[in-house]
Amino acid sequence: MPYPVLALLDFLFTNLVARGLANWWAPLFATADAQLPRWLRWLETFDASLDEGWRGGYFGVVWDGVTPGRWARYWLRVRWLYRNPAYGFSYWALGRDFDPKQWTVLAFEQTPTRDLFHAVGPDGQFNLTYYGRWGTLKLGWKAWNYFDPDTRDWKPGYVWGPLRRVPEVFSINPFRRK
């Protein structure tokens, strides 16, 4: 399927299903280890639990070993899903297997004011990631996550998520700047 169709599917699922319908009630089904059941895995982040938002300090509050109460934890889990909507859908349904030998980095630049990464892979796959003055732009498949900026090469043996896959991404945020 061509990328514009995948981007449209991602946009619709993210905004209509995840943000519009499911993110507010899905945490009610969380397991003891803060994961969603298999039938809801398209809504959750494949690489972090629902509690990563508060445990990792993503919301500006550090809990210092204290577990939030039941309703606070529920709200923080909802916030986590809204921060990362339909992450699993992008990985499982729209993602592709990743083989770094089939990818070529065309551009990589990191400055104090801008990050730019552009790579191409097999079958029309690509990754364009930009953080800078005009906001954040992430298009294609997230090969950026397999790239090591220090060595300027692919991370050897790295597996992101349960499988060596790259999720599809269509993210434009003019307000999130470097």
C-alpha cells in the first residue's frame, strides 16, 4: 500500500478511534503490570507500560517512588495514551520489518537548533524526521529510532519493541520545537 494511504489510515485510526473513542476507557482494562489486554494492543505503546508517563516524569511531576492513587493513576494512563495515540496500530498494522542493510541515510544533521534525518529503505519506505524552528515533522517509518547519532550508523543488533520493526508515522506538530 502506498504511504499516502497508510498515512491516511494512521491519521483516521489515531484521531477517530484512539483519541475520539477509546483512550479514555481503555486504561480501565489495564493488567497488573500496566499493559492493555491483547485486544487493545493497537492503542498502547509497545515499548513502555501505561505507567511510563508518571514513572518517567513525562508530565512534569516526579513521583519519587510513590505510586499515585487509583484515580490519579487512571488519569495519568489516559494522558499517556493521548500523548502516544494508536502507537501499537502504527507498529503492528502499518509497521514493516527493519533490516538496516536495506536502508541508506541520505541526510543527518544535529545542531543546537535543528535535527534532521532522512533515510530511504526498500519498497518505497522512507523516514524524514525534523525537529527545529518550524516544529516537529515525522513522516514515513521511524528508522530514526534504529540510528545512532554518535556513530552515525545503525545501532548493531538493536531491536525496538517485541520484533525488529519500524512503525509507520505521520506526525506534524508546529508547536513542539527543539
